Amino acid sequence: MKAGIIAAGDGSRLAAGGIPVPKPLVRVAGVPLLEHTLRALVAAGVEEIALIVNERMAEVARFAEELRLPVPVRSVIRTTASSMHSLYHLRGLLGDARFLLCTVDSIVIAEEFQGFVDTFVGHPELELLLSYTDFVDDEKPLYIGVDEQQQVVSLGAEAAGSPFVTVGLYGMSPRVFAVLERAVQEGRERLRTFLGMLLEEGVAARGFRLSKAVDVDRPEDLAVAEELVRVGR
């Protein structure tokens, strides 16, 4: 299985808080965010990784190369308008099989990361697997509604009463690319909008609950993320 990593954001909120390092290289428990994600994917059995970084952060691609991981990491250096557009530019490297997708700023407990991957691999009928948690500490969370069978029934405004929010870890089938193409052509701008379009298209979507995960967007997120890495809570 291949995996994509979206690492093309500016990290403006971290920089505004006095952390000028490129976001993928910001350290959590002594390890850069990108390395956390890369090593989690390798441990989960991924055979090839596609990485996208923006044109102002070419050193991030060099960092990934210099890690000398046991699987190839192929980089796209391109500034994009959103995570949705980053996925659009990764699609040529992801091929025509099911794949994993990660945002570089999500810290997930290792055992739960593996459980997510095992669930996606073990259910080939799934076209979309969304991770979610009830730990909500985000300025603009994407709420998700799931039923008792873990089927995704709503996202965004339609799921506003749910206690759960999505995390930047996804499993997708190549069917999503047709919808992604349409989203780009229609001028859609956000990954969450694209995910909503997938539900509207009737894509087989399921949720996978994580006990806790942290998106590192602000300086204050670092302490929470480090605690999660150290003690798993």
C-alpha cells in the first residue's frame, strides 16, 4: 500500500507564536512532525510514500530523503491553495490502488495508528475510512456523525451536534479521484468540502475512533502533543 503526506502548509499560526521552523520540522518530544508521520507509516507496513511540500520548504523534502527510510519517499515540491489541492497534485504518485493519507501535523498514538491501518487493509470494501476523536481542541474542527455500525452519516454543519471531530488520517480508494477532479474544476477550496462531496456521492465511508489525537497548529498544541507521545494520553 502507498501513502500520501500533506505537508505543504505555511504553519502561520506556529510562526506567529514565535516558532519560525517550517511546520513539518517542528519537534514534538524531540522528533520533527514529519518524522513522526513517516516512521508511523513505515511501521504500519506502507511500501511507498508520496510527500508534498511547498516551494518555500524544499529543505523538508531533503530532510525526508536524508532519513534513509527502508521505503522510497517521493516528493512533490509545489505551493498549493489547500490540502485538497495538495492531494490533487499527489494523485499521480498514489496510483490506482487504495491508499492512506496523512496531514503532517496530526499526532496519533502509535497503537491506534496501526489499528486504523489494519482496519482499512482488512476491509477492502471500504472506499473511505475517516479517523475521529472526542478530544476537541481545534479552532475550526470538522465534526463527524457516525452510527452504531461506525458508518459515517454526516460531516460539518450536518454533524454539529456530534461530540466527535475528524483527525488528519484517512484511508481512500482511487474512486475518490473522480470526485476530486470535479471539486477542483468547480473551484472548491477545502479538503472538508471534498470529503462532504464524497458522502454525497454515496462513497462507502466508515469511521475509526481514536481515543485522542492532536493537530499541532499553535504553540500551545506542542505540550499536549508531547504528553500524548510520551504517555499515550
